[in-house]
Amino acid sequence: ADTLSLAVIPGDGIGTEVTAEALKVLGAVLDGGPAKVETTEYDLGARRWHATGETLPDSVLAEIRRHDAILLGAVGDPGVPSGVLERGLLLRLRFELDQYVNLRPSVLYPGVATPLADPGTVDFVVVREGTEGPYVGNGGALRVGTPAEIATEVSVNTAYGVERVVRDAFRRAAARPRRKLTLVHKHNVLVHAGHLWRRTVEAVGAEFPSVTVDYLHVDAATIFLVTDPARFDVIVTDNLFGDILTDLAAAITGGIGLAASGNVNPDRTTPSMFEPVHGSAPDIAGQQKADPTAAVLSVAMLLEHLGLDDAAARVQGAVATDLGRRASGEISGPRRTAEVGDALAALAS
Ligand code: NAD
Ligand code: IPM
Ligand code: MN
């Protein structure tokens, strides 16, 4: 049987706690099956930065690059200046590995509690651009700390970058039953980038006549995510809008503890990276309070990406069963992170 190699970066805070459970479930679902996965764990994050000043050394990046996929927990720590680990580790991986499709599905599982009174059937995916936009770090500050300080963050949008993510979103929309794509931007204000996105969707859309195209300004999109989330099928949007919308999308579909994601290079020239949408949650870190379900569902996305569809379906099935048991009251009260992992591993094996 083939052996797949997986780089594991647990990271900071609850990242380490949820990753332990994700690996537990991965081990259980592959146990005795035809596929084998070999994992290499990388110690990156706050501990390493404090010890060595390193975020992601070139040599470590080169090693990670040789794996078939990456599983990441979360990065960021209150003891490290904000942005050091986020940019130096997480964003560096996304950029260096050219993971231009940040895939974030939102599905409201049956019985799962939502703050919405009448959500309908919620099943959409956000295709968030992963390598451009305001995230590139193009900007700077002048006269810092003075009354004349000027800070800029310039959003970079290239025809190449927008086209490839829009094309990916159309492909995904064409393969889904509802075949609907919504571009979310703000072209009434951000006219340079906005019109590039609009024209690109129009041009690529001509190649996908089966897909219905829709547009929303990002502010209005937040209204409809709350009042009528069932209208969405595939959303394509820029890096920053996608970041914000997907925390909201998580909140309406059972919470941030359930939201999974993939940073995908669809061309498969580099490894893709799977991680929960949430962060390191310093407020609950080290207390076994985090829900590992988002990390476990990220493993399902990883398995699907590697072509292990049966294993992916079993992980998803385990989560659906566990969520059903929570909804029915069969499972009640808070469970420790490891208890949820144990339950999911048992269901998936
Ligand atoms: P966060 O997602 O870490 O936490 C937001 C809230 O959600 C907190 O109240 C937290 O306790 C809760 N929460 C998050 N995950 C949960 C889980 N699995 N189960 C239960 N509750 C959960 O976002 P934040 O507070 O804005 O950021 C904290 C740190 O994480 C920052 O350093 C930030 O930069 C970083 N961050 C990293 C990633 C990533 O690695 N992909 C993502 C987001 C934020
Ligand atoms: C996420 C996070 C990251 C992002 C940060 C930590 C760089 O919020 O994965 O959603 O903004 O992409
Ligand atoms: Mn985010």
C-alpha cells in the first residue's frame, strides 16, 4: 500500500490540543485499512520563537515541502508580538506553498444549534483567495508614534491571481447540484480591485454557462448570511473579506469549534494544508475546553484531497453522529477535548 507523508504543525494554544485529537481520529480511521500515513511533527510557534527567534526556518520549510500534505492546529500567542507568528509562520506557508484556494465549507448539520431562528438548509462553501489582497504585506508606516503617523496596507490583486481562484470557484460551482456562484466584493468603493474581480468573473463565467452568477457587496453579504444563508452555494471572494465572512459563517452553523478549512494548491505542485478556521484561543488554551471537531473535519478534507474518499466519509459520518448525539441530549454537558476526540475516533474506526 502507498504510504502518504503528512507534516504536522500543532502550533500554539488549543492548536496542540485539537491536533492531538485530529491525529487520534486519523489513526483510527486508517487502522487496518489499505492506506498508511506517516506523520512528522514540527515544533513551530511561540515556544520555538522564544527559544531561538525563529518562526519558519528555510530548512524546515524545505522539509515540509516534501510532504504530501500538512495538518496545522493554530498559531498565535499573547506572549509574542501580534503578527510575528501569524505572518512569519502561517501566512508564509500559505504564500510559499502557493495555496491560492482557501476552501471553507459551511454546513449546518441536522439538529445543530444555531443562533438563527429559521436558517433553512445551509450548505455553502467559501472559496477565499489565499495568496493576495491586503495580506501580502505591501505597505508600511511613516513617523510611527507621532501625530503625523501614516500607515498603509495596500491590497494586491493580480489578473493571474484573481483568474485562477475564480476559475477554481466556477469549477466547484459547476460540480455542485445548485451550480450557483456569488462574487462578494466591494466594487462600489474599491473600484480598482473590485472591477478586476467583476470582469474576471464575467469572463471566466462565459466558460461555465451552467453556473448562475450573482454579486453582493460584502456589507450586504453579512446581512444575507444571517437572514437567508440558504441562498448561498459557492462564494468567491478576496483574502480579507473571506477571512471575516468565514468566522460569521462558522457562527451560524454551530460555532467556530466546527469550522474546517483547507489551504489548497489545486495544481498539486505543492502540498496543501488543512486547519481549523479558528485560532489558538488563548482564553481557553490548556484547559481541555476546545472542541476538536473543526480539526477533525479538517482531517476529513485532507483525506479527500489525498483521494482517500472512504476514510474521509467515515470521519464526516463520525462527526455527524456525534453532533446528532449532542442534539438529542444523549450527550450533554461539556466534554473535555480528549473525550470528544475519543468518541470521534471510536465512531470513525
Ligand atoms: P480564536 O479563533 O482563537 O478565538 C475566538 C473565540 O472562539 C475565543 O473565545 C475562543 O475561545 C473560541 N474558540 C476558538 N476555537 C474554539 C474551539 N475549537 N472550541 C471552542 N471555542 C473556540 O480567535 P482570536 O481570539 O481572534 O485569535 C487568537 C489567536 O489566534 C491570535 O493570535 C490570532 O492571530 C490567532 N489565529 C490563528 C489562526 C490560525 O492559526 N489559522 C486563526 C485565527 C486566529
Ligand atoms: C484564519 C486566521 C488567519 C487569517 C490569521 C491568523 C493570519 O484568521 O486562518 O482565518 O487571517 O487568514
Ligand atoms: Mn480568520
